[in-house]
Amino acid sequence: MKLKDLAEQLGASFTGNGELEIKGIKDLEHHTPVDPNSIYYVASKKYLNKHKKALEVQIALTIDSLSTSFPNAIIVPEEGSKVKFIQVISLFEKKPSHSPSISSKASIHPTAKIGNHVTIMDFVVVQENVVIGDNVVLFPNVVLESNVEIGEGSVIKSGVVVYYNCKIGKRNLIHSNTVIGADGFGFYDFNGVRYKVPQIGNVIVGDDVEMGANCTVDRAALESTTIGNFTKFDDHVHVGHNCRVGNYVYIAGATVLAGSVTIEDGCFLAGQSAVAEHLTMKKGSILLGLSGLTEDSKEKTAYFGIPARPALEMHRIHSALPMLPDLIKDFAKRKNNKD
């Protein structure tokens, strides 16, 4: 792709040789020689100063104030430059193409309703009364149990299992080996007998949701476990039964939500964090990595630690900890002198 053509697609201006051929996009974070035929994203002076190799870049996606640092540059507004960067990545992405087709090796119940331009690959299982919207792609070994609904444009990767009665919205991307709708962890012990509480609810996933590989979202005991629109899961996320996860939520890897947790819109849960049952994370709150929330959060407040406390409070506690041994010794001396 020529420099001038890429700039035109981005609605941006450029400096340098417009006929220059751009063969890819690369990252200065990697310890490899700078590729003179690849474009690099350098949109802040801090980033430019951080990487010595940045001044070797021949083609940059950058902002006006930095454009003179490079012999060839596509110049984008500072505000929203990351969006332009995402668009460039998309242009160079090489996804395998899939022509709509239904494999003869798939098992599809005659009552299933399949939309237009659907791709169903080898060994997919589609049980009775399943509804699949237009332009859906099902990779090999996907299992859709009875009465499942998959919204248009969704892509379900290999090995995903969606249990009966669950609903997946539009334009979802569900990565491999994720399980949606398994039984919630409900048991009751009485007189030496362990009873399993039937989990008769389902899971409802909104639109434009992405779930990483090996995630699990349990069905509700009675009603619905829900995942809101534009929410994104990393790999190995577990959502317990009866949870309500809002819109525009980020949940990073190996995070666990116990049963009946509510995560309101715009929350962020960092890696290996956990939320105890029946709690609510209020709008815009943050749970930092390796933290365990044991009480409802406040809106737009960051928490960390076990048990998690507001971050500013926890920073004060942590800064005091190194002084604790000397304080204990001093206290013991004073106590002995008093005695």
C-alpha cells in the first residue's frame, strides 16, 4: 500500500514520498531492527524519547508536532490518534477468509433455523430449535444446545459450547473452549445429604461482546445471568450464576465473579481479581490486579488488596508496613518499662 493511499483512507495528510510502498505495521517495543518499509505508531513525545530506535523510523503514523522527526509521516489529530492506529492495524490484518457454507460433516437438527450467508464448519453440533442469525460463523466442534439463539454477525470459535436456552447477541466474538450456560454452583446440605439446586435459568449476552479463550459463564438458578453490550473478557474469566455484568465493562484474565454479583457499567477488573458473592461494583469503579472485593464499591473509585480497600487508603497502609517491626519493638520496650 502506498503512503498517499493509506493517508487518503485515514482522511489524513502526509509528508515525504507519497509513492513509498508500506508493507506492514510494526512495534518499537520489540528488540528488532527498525524496518524501513513498515509504518510505526509514534504519537507522543514521551514515547519518542523512550525508544532510541524511534529516530530510525522511516515511516510514522504520528501527530503534527512530531511529524518533522520522520522522513515520511502520516499526520493524524492527537485526539483520536489511537483510533487511526487501530484502523491501520485493521488494514494490514490478514484474517483467513471463509465463504459462507455449511459442512456436510456438521450435525444440524432439522428444526434449526439458519440465516443467510452462514458458515458452519466441520463437526459443529446444532440441536433442536436453535436460531442462527445472518452472517454467523461457527468454527469446528462448536456445540449449540437446544433453543440457543446466536445473533447476526457473531463468530464462535472452535470448541465453544453454548448450553440450552442461552442467547448470544449480535456481532459477538467468542474464543475457543469458552462455555456459556453451564450449571451454577448451587448445592445444599441437609441431614447428611448433599442436594443439587436445579439451575433452570439461562445466560443472555448482549451485542458487540468479546469473550477470550477458556471463559465460563454459568446459567442463573432461576432467571438470567446477563452480560451487557460492548463488554470484553480476557482469557480464563469466570462469571458465576445470577451475575449481572453491565455495558462497557472490561474483565482481565483469571478474574472470578462469585454468584449474584452485579458489575455496573464502565467498570474495570484487572487480572486475577475476585468479587465475593452478592456484591455490587458501582459504575466506573476499578478493581486492581490480585485483589479481592468483599464489600460494595463506590462509584469511580479504585480498589486493591485482600480484602480490597480504596487504593489511596491501601497505599498509606502499605507505606506504613516497613515501619511495623520497629514500632512493635518500641511498643514492647515501653510496655516492659511500664511494668
